[in-house]
Amino acid sequence: MKRNVLYIEDNEKIGSWVTEELEQRGFSVQWLLSGEGAEKEVIQHEMVILDIMLPGLDGFTVGKRLKKAAPAVPILLLTARSSIDDKVEGLQFADDYLTKPFHTDELVARLEVLIRRSGRTHSERISLGNDIEVDPEAQMIFDKRTGEEIILTGKQHQILMYFLRHPNQVLPKEQIYETIWEEAYITGDKTLMVHIHRLRQKLERHPDSPEIIETLKGIGYRVKL
């Protein structure tokens, strides 16, 4: 089951980019160019991403109406405004805000927090290959053949969860390394490769012919869901 997002953004370039990024990460996005009619749509969604600068009704007005129509649905504001007054006004009805420009990793992380806060956690287990199952809420990994939990090291767990936040995407090895280790990647460093090898030994039925963690030679890795 995909998590349903109502996204209201009048800038078509930004809207297209954000929609594509979220859909690649497992969200189902309904994108509106204005707030007209949004009150009828909001009850069908788990969360709202709302731009403040909209044609016609501004985002503050739209947000207040959405919160009145669906009080339990969290709202994340996107704003190019950085003044304290704007933030305070927005947080009178919104649950969080993100200032433009922003990175989609941060957007997704904030959405995940809002889901957890609202109690609408997406707890459906994720299947990896034929034998592995991941509980994203508990962040636990299981072998379906035995029902036993698979214990990963800290870095192995971080790497796997990073893959699951970017399903079906080709992730450059430099990007993975710099995200997990929080330091610059040095060409030729084998650290990530070693961790991927050990992770495959725990997850793959045939680690030398992996079906879960795919290698894109010279580029990086991909996990298909």
C-alpha cells in the first residue's frame, strides 16, 4: 500500500520534480496547481504538502480550510519565506514547514515524522526477493523461511534502510558512502563494497548471484521492490 499525498504547488517545474521524486520513493501523489477543490480531496490522503505562494487563495487560507476539513491529516508547508512572522502564522494550522530551496531527502524525512506523529504509520511489510521481509515501522528484518530475525550491524542496517528509502533507484556508491559515513568518498575506497558484500551474505540466498542488491558496474547499487 502506497502512502497518499495531496500536493498543492503552482510552479510546474518544482511540482513535476517533487512528484516524480516522491513517486520513486513509494508515495502516491495527487498534485494540484491551486487550492481550489482541495477540501474535497484532503480526506482521501494521509498528508498534505502545501506551497504558501499560490494563485487565488494563498497557502495560509487553503491550509486553514484543509485543517478544518480534515483535522487529523498533517500538513507540511513549503515556503520561500523565512521571516518568523510567516513561520508562526503557518504553524498555527500546519504541522511542520520546509524552507525553499530544499532537498527531497529532507522532505521525505519530514513526511515520515509526520506520519509517525499522526499514528498513520505505514506498517505493511516489504518483501525483498523470495526470502526476506522488512518491517519498516519496527525496522526489523526477517527470514521468511525460518521466521527468525536477521541481525545486521549498525552500518549494514543504515545501508539497507537507505536503499528502502530510495526503492528502484540507481544510487551512486559515492552518494551512499557520503550519506552513511558522513564524510567525503575517496576514489578506490572499498569500505562500502565490503559492507555490501557482508549484507548480501545475510540477505541473499546466493550472495555471489545477488537478486536483492543489484550492482550497476562502475555506478553503484539498486534495490528493486
